Amino acid sequence: MKLRPSRILRELRNGQNSTVIKLNLGDPRIVELAGLAGASAVWLCNEHVPNDWLNLEHQIRAAKLYDMDSIVRVNKGGYSEYVKPFECDATGIMVPHVTSAEEARNVVDMVRCRPLGSKALDAGNMDGFFCQVPLEEYAQHCNTEKFVILQIESPEALEVVEEIAAVPGYDMLLFGAGDFSHRIGKLGQATHPEVMAARKRVHAAAVKHGKYPAVASLFGQREMLENEEGVRVFTLGADVVEMGNAFRRMVGDFGGVNAAGGSDSVYKSTK
């Protein structure tokens, strides 16, 4: 009985890029559509989305049907919020609004097994085949085939991003352009020079300290992100955005009236 390895970590270790689709909708069939499209992973959310744990487990199970990884953005909170997605057999977690090296170390301690951390062990869920694999194998798998993404989303976090990047035991840094632009009074301006400079600083810190930089959107800058900033994990779009844009095109092509009074979504496709 073999525990499932991470597809994203396999791709990164082989020098390949990884593709992620962000899902706000909870239907596991949408996860399957992302799998049919060939995505490396789906980004599921417990921070902003009214999901429940049982449905989250169904979404994760659907991802595994297509050898897709599942990344769960967690609620900020105690260790259960961070450990439980892994126990549902998510491949990775994303921790939002990380602001200090101390917080990064605490996350690592909560979700990694010895010698990296002091994770609370159960192994009685799908991630441990319901106690049907040896604990030693389970612990090693937690440390080598599960990954942790930390989000840098504020000017305060940016000021100490090099310290955060230097913390051992996690895998990726993801710059949150949306919240960062909001915090500096440039709401939604992901390509504003100040926002781009912050993103480049985060990515440089990640690369320097052996972490993978990841992005939430291409912003039409794939060549710069990939060749200049070393990004290898790309979120290509979100279900609600792409569906909303598709529905608008359908109605517009037919000649109907756009319900929002415009021809385009306020959120542009990132393809």
C-alpha cells in the first residue's frame, strides 16, 4: 500500500512548471473538470469560501482521480485548521497573511513531523490509509510529499520577507498582489510599479533561500515571472471568473442585455 506522492513536487523536482486552478465553488465535479483539463493542482479555500470539512474531503478525493494535487488555503487559527486539511489528504496548505519568521516557524512546527516539527499524529484518516501504513512511513511522507505555501500580503510582511524566507521546513512563498495593493492604496493595481517591486522582492527572497516562488495570477507577465523571477507554480484562473466571463460572452453573442450593464467582467481572464 503506497501513499500518493505530490504531483507538483514531482514536477518541480524535474524542472517543470506546475499549473493550478483556483476554485471557489464547492462541487467536486468542478474539480474533475480541472483534472480533465490537465491542471497540476486545484486551489481550494477555507479562508473566504463557505466550505465544510466533509465536502472538502470529497473535493480532494476528486482531485486524486486525475493525479491532481489539492492545495487548501486555511483559516488562520490553531493547529487543527492547519493539520486537518492534510488529514483529509490534501497535498498542500496555503497559509494567508504570514507576517513574521516566528509565525512561519510555528506553522512548520504544527504540520511537520520530527525532526522538522512536532505535528500531532493521528494517521487514522485517508492521509495515513486509516492506520494501515507504518507510522514511520506516514511521518516521512508528511515531510517529503506534502507541501506548505506561505502568503506575503502586507507591507509589514514585506519588510521581513527575507527572514521569513530563511525559515526551514516549508516549500513556497506566494505574493498576494490583491491584498498588498489594497494595503498600499493601489486597490486592484497588480501591475503598479510599487506592487511589482514588492512581488519581485518576495520572489528573490524565495529563490535565495531555496523556496519556490508561486503566483496567484499571470497578470499577462508570464515571461517576466518565469525567466526573470524564477516562478514555477502558476495559478491560471478561477472557476467563478472564467464561468462569469463565459456566461457574459454567451449572452452578448446572442444579443442579450448584460445584467451588470457592461461587456466585460471587472476581473479579467489571466490566460
